[in-house]
Amino acid sequence: MKNMGFRWYGAKDDAISLQDIRQIPGTTQVVGALFDIPVGEVWPNDEIAALKQEVTEAGLKLEVIESVNIHDDIKIGLPSRDQYIENYQQTIRNLSAYGIKVICYNFMPIFDWVRTDLHFPLADGSTDLAFQHQKVEGDPEDILRSVQDNSNGYILPGWEPERLAQLKELFAAYKDVDAQKLTENLKYFLDAIIPVCEECDVRMAMHPDDPPRPLFGLPRIYKNREDMLTIEQLHESPYNAFTICTGSLGENPANDVPAIIREFVAKDRAPFIHARNIKFMGTEGDFHESAHLSSAGSLDMYEIMKALYDTGFDGYIRPDHGRDIWGENGRPGYGLYDRALGISYLNGLWEAIEKGNK
């Protein structure tokens, strides 16, 4: 696949180097971000330029940013949101000047993705991320401590310590924000930024809720096909688009992931794909993440890749979370080895499908 990418956290905060990524066969893109910019602030041109130059000099491309996070005041709908939206508009303009084509973002309240175990042991001796619903029925402070204590010293995306230090205050601020209000606030945000995206040719690709269910009484509004149709109608522009994360949507067994891909890629509303597999545990929607192979999990990765091929997908794709294997002990979910294996597997599926259709 021509736009296969690899998420990278920067030279200061990633044990994986750009040269490591460059050596993964078939990998042309780095999915990057500026992780030291406080949420809500404008991303400076000089820092974007430095990141772009670093990636380009390594022989790779930087065309997708994941993520320009949304300030809580925008999600809550506070009067101060207008200033943060203006900052976001300027960040879009700045990123466009350096060739960015897609911004992956999410609209999840307080917590980004949630896992109850960052080092879930598998039978082969590897570890991965897991979610068990009974462990999120108590105090959200327990989950926060668990993530911070088991992240191997890394700051995980969506779990910024300075923001989550005010967890009780955040929950109080969201107390009147239900799914309808959150959707209205998303529309307000999209109505303000999509004209800038159209002007700059930068597509917004909203990431699904992970897992796709309400947590701690907080609403979730991108859980399934029906939610996607609602979001699509909030602003009828192809620049209001989706990241289809096969793992996040696949965490609800009722979601037909290949069918979702066929529908939204076919109408050009999904420029970015996260491809990963998960394995269900029991009947309550509990799961652990797995190697990318279909045989390792509960999702049919062949059918997922075939749906992309059949609909003429030519956007950006990356392997998502990987296991810790071969003694690697880095940022949970974001090691080198298993994600590199994932790329090789996904590219192998694509080549077989492509040649089988000639």
C-alpha cells in the first residue's frame, strides 16, 4: 500500500528512531504530532517545520497528524471555546503550509482510549492491552492511577497528566453534557473549522470512541454506523470525515467493520485507517488486543483489507497497537517489533488481494 504509515512520538520521547521506521518494508509515512504543545494552543510554524524536515531527511513523508487534541471547553460548550476554536483554525492553516493533508482527532470527554490492563499476559509470553468492563465500574481515579503507574514512564496519548490532575473538576464540568449536548458542541466546532479545512485542503478524520461504549457516565458519540451517519450530517462536506479504527469499532461485536469500510470509503468519507485486531474474552464485550493476524483475534483482517481494496481506498493507513514481544518494554501498545510485523502482514494481504484481482 502506497501510504502505509507508522505512528511516531518524536526523537525526544520515542525509543524508536526514524531510521528504524525507514527499515520497515513498504512504510512511506510517519504519523506524527507535536506532543509538547498544551491542548488548545496554536501549533507554531517553526516546530512544525522542524518536525517536517526531520521526517523528510529520514526518507519518509509527513502528511497525517495524530492528534491535534480538542480542548475540553469546546467539548463542554463553554463561552471560552471560541478562542480555542480560533487557535485550532490557525493550527490547521499552519499544518497545511507544511503539506499536512489529514488531521486525526477525537471528541471523547475527559478520557481518550481506556484500557484496564496495559500488560495483559498472553499464552506465548507476550503482553498487550486489555479491557474488562467490571474494572471501570468504580472510581475513575483508579483507572487513572493504573494507567500512570504502568505506562513504563511514558506519557500516553490522551492521558496528559497536567489535565487529568484536575479529574474531579473535569467530571463536574461535564455533569450536564449528555450525548445530545456533546453532539451539538461537535457541530459548533465543525461549522467553525470545516470552511478553513476546505480553504487549506486539510481533512478532519474523527477517531471512534475506544471502547465504543459510555464510561463513568460520560457520553460517547462515535460508536457505530448510526453515529457516523449522524456526524456526517452535522456538516455535509468531505472534509468532515472519519478515521476508521478497526479495533475500536470492532470492540463492539455488533459492528460489521468491513461493511462500515465499504460504505464510508466508497463515498470518500474515510481518508485514514487504523488497522488492528482484538480478541474477545467472554460475553460482556471484554477484550484484549492481539497480533494483527486474523487467526490471532476475533476480526477478519482479510475481509477488512479486501473491503479497502474493493472500494478503491487510496488514503492513509497504519498498524495500530502492537504487543510487547522479544523483550521490548517501551510505550505500551506502541513498540517497534509487533507493529512492524503488522505492517508486513497487512502489506502481504494487500498484495495477495491485488494480484488475485488482476
